[in-house]
Amino acid sequence: MSDEDDDVGGKFVLIAAYSRAQALEDGTLVDVTQLAKQAGIKAPVALTRSVWEKYVELSPAAEKAGNDTTGRTWDILVRREKGDGDR
């Protein structure tokens, strides 16, 4: 195999590939597509694990206050729609 076989489009060499499916499987991404569809988003949607942990996962105080992960995820999706995330 020549170096030309490794060259993609003559511009770069593909070293590794990591698909959305792999990221979902290993937990790097959290799929929220079904809830996003309810919010009117047509494309598949996923949150990074760090976003999920920081903004969606519930602390004991949040649970006690009656929060849930569906509501928090909904808030993220709706804020995206309103452009409130540009702070």
C-alpha cells in the first residue's frame, strides 16, 4: 500500500475515525433525539457527557426540589431554540 492510498482527497491523511454510534455506545455522547423531536428538532441530537453531567444530572438537592432529567434536558433544548445560550 502506497502513501497515496492513505491520502484522502489529497489534503489530509485519516489517522482514526470515531463515529457518533461509537460515542453513544461508550457514553461520550448522550442521545436526546426523542425529546428533541418533541421540541420540533428534526435532526438527531446528543449532548456531550460533560454537558449532561454539569446541566442535566441531578444533585440530591435538585431531586428534593422535584427536578428531573427530562425537564432539565427540555430546558436545554428550548433555550437553544430561543438563543438564550449565547451568554
